[in-house]
Amino acid sequence: MSRLHRFFAAVLILLMASQTAAPQERPKPTMASLKSGAGKEPIVARLESVIPRLLEQGMVPGLSIALIQKGELAWHRGFGVKNSQTKESVAANTMFEAASLSKPVFAYAVLKLVDAGKLSLDTPLNKYLPGKYDVGEDARINQITARHVLSHTPGFPNWRRPGGPLTIHFTPGERFSYSGEGFVYLSKVVEHITGEKFNDLMKKTVFDPLAMTDSSYIWQDDQAAQNTFRHRANGEPSGQNKSPQHNAAASLRTTAQDYGRFLAAILNGTGLKKETAKLMLTPQIKVSAAGTNNLFGTPEKLSPTLSWGLGWALQTTEDGTAFWHWGDNGDSKAYVVVYEKQKLGLVVFANSANGLSIVSEIIQEAIGGEQPALAWLKYETYNSPAKLLYRNIVAKGALEALREYREWRKGRAATEVLNETQMNRLGYDLVGARRLKDAIEVFKLNVEDYPQSANVYDSLGEAYLTDGNKELAIKNYQRSVELDPKNTNGLEALKKLQEK
């Protein structure tokens, strides 16, 4: 091994060793926070110092943030670049993809329609849009209401398979299951009852009244220069979503400043009747303690701290109730958390697949306190072993980086090293970064570590298929199906491969 490689290996080992301590063992920031009632100046100074470091270490090209204090937009700023190749800086009016932060904005518009008497939360949506939303012969479509959609209890999946039918998985209202499809359904109902195009309605109902001048659910060419680019986990630009079609669940483009104004409106109940504003932040359903990994299974244990209101997720800790939401459009991410009693919070938009890896530290610096929502989401932090291994692979290739990793993990507890899911996610991050040879090596290690897992063979088969190696793709898909005969993805892949 060269002297340079020894140096990188030593750095990797030291970094990993320093980050494997349990999160609760790491001291919380001792500086004054917004929660303590201090002014914003020391917090802003700290964030302006910390965020550039986090962008570099987290491989996040650009970010925009807004702080809410005393129920008002107190500060907002952009950091980094809109495009890692052109190096154009993020500005105050730079528009980011809000991803699922689109949902609460739409929910607010729906509640304004409820206040106006145009829609009832508890009237089945099929009465507003009879026979216009086909789920086959499933009569449960006649039970789904706006309340079910806004609290993620309609029984729909998050998204249907491309070209596939929409299905209902359980009786509406029975339990929580996060669903973008529900919001799409409700948006069609809203368009039908108002007779207006979706983005026009949102502009009239939400954007104009709240002075959200740089927000839209559809791509608009006159705002093209304001829009940031998406970036893969390795920092390369992956383009822009220029679809002219709206999606109530995921297509909002906005600025941190605009979204901060929206958050202030939620805190102050602006534009809603008092009882309606309160209802939006009232728990409607508990969520599974297992997090987003257990959506359709009946939860054995419900979270003691997390629930869902109408459009907003809610967390309750010793600091009180906060409403929150995350956004994930793949190569762009977003997060918001706001404390209702203290009337403070923040929103962060990032133009990177790694965006949520640095959010926890930003929240600790700005606000502090427990964040059970982030633990529930289970995103890797930028300094986790998985993220550090990814950076090492990008730096020197998978063969050398995985050799170092094998040495590093010897004798370590299972909780300290990457598990099957984490390693699989790492492999797909490399696929997304178009580093197929590296991804294959990662999936091969996962097969080596978990030889009885159908999923690891399925992933390796997919990587070989993407790389054009039909023979090894078939071999691994076959092994996956042997281990799990119900693996429909593997069965379909084999059928297509063997027809060629």
C-alpha cells in the first residue's frame, strides 16, 4: 500500500471510530439557542460558520434555510451553489424542490376550502368525483375522505407501480400509511369542485395571500434561472425536473423565504378559522414506532411521541409539540420543524441526495432538543460509517475502500458496522452516481455477508443487468428467487432476460 493510501486508511479508521459512539453520548451544543429566548444574532453567526463545513463534509452543493422566531420569519439565507459545475451561488430567491413539503401547503389550501363550505373533511371524496377514480371493484373507495388523505389513512400505497392500478390496502381510517397517491386523488377532487387549474388555485388561495412570490407547483420558464439543480450523492448534477404537470404531493418549487412565510401563517392561524387552524395541528392518528420501514403491516407498537395531524406530522417531547415534515425527491431533500408553543423553527432545502444527512446537526445548532422524527426517518448522518465509506469509495474506488473497511470492522460489534440495509442503500447510491463497478463490489460484499438474503442477490442482479452483464444478472436473480419464490421483481426480471 502506498503512503497516501495508508494515510487515507488511517483517516477513515479514525473518523469511523470517532462516530460509532451512541448519539446520546455526544454532547449537545452549549451555546444559546432560539429556544432559550436569546436573540437570533448568535444563532445566525453559528449557522453561518457551521453550514459551509457541513456542506463540504456532507457532499451537499447547495442549501437554503429560513428561521422562524416569535411566529415570524426572522432570517433566511442561501449557501453553496445551485450547480456544482457552473458554481453559480445560491441566492435569496433561488428556488428549490420542496418535495413532500408540498403536502402541507396543499393541505392548507384544502382547509381554506373547508372553511369556505366548498368541501367537507368527512364526506367521501367519491361523492364529489363520482366514478372518476378507478380502483377496480373495491368499494372502499366510497369511504375515503379528505380527513383520511390529509392524515395518511386512506389505505393507498405511497405510489402505485408505473402503469399499474391503484389499490387500497386496508379499511380507510384504520391505520397510518404514508401516501402521495392520496394527495393526488384529493387534488383532482379540488380541481373538479372549484373548476380551476391546480396551480392557478394554489396561487390564488395560498401564494398571493401569503406573498409567496417565488413558488409554483409547475415548472415555469420565466423562473428557470432561479431554479437549482439536483445533485447525486457524489456531488454531480443530475438535472432539473421540468415537468409542466403538477403533483400536489411533491412538485412544489419554492424558496426558504417563501416557505418561512407559510410557516408563520401556520403558527398564527392566518387565513383559517381558529378551530380549523387548531385542527390542522391536532393528532388524528398514531404512527408505527418502526418508522417508515413498516407501512402496511399492522404495527405491534405505536410511537409514543409521533402522530399525524392534517397535512403535518407531529412530535411531542419535553419541549412541547412541534409540527414537522420531510421532503425527498431523490437528488433533492427538504426538512421543516416548528415548535407551536415557542413559535420558533426552521426549514431547510438542499439540492442533493445527501441533504438530510446534515439536517440533524443544523437543528441542534439552531434549536436543540430531542428530535424523535429524525430518528424515525432513519436517514444516515453525514459522518456515519456508511457515509464515510461512500466518500472513501468515491476517493479511491470500491476495491481499496472495501478492503480497508473489512479490516476496520474486524472485532467490532454488529451495531457499529453497516448492516444489510445500509450496505444495500450504499450500493444504490453508487448506482445513482453512475459508479456501477463500485456498486457491484458493494453488492457482492453484501451477498458475502448475507448469503441467505433474497434481497441482496436481487440487488446484485439488478446492478449486473444495468452494467450489461446478462449472464451474471440471470444467475443472481435465479438465486434470489430460489431463496424467495414470491420475489415478483426477480421473477419479472428473469422473464424479460430469458425472453431476449
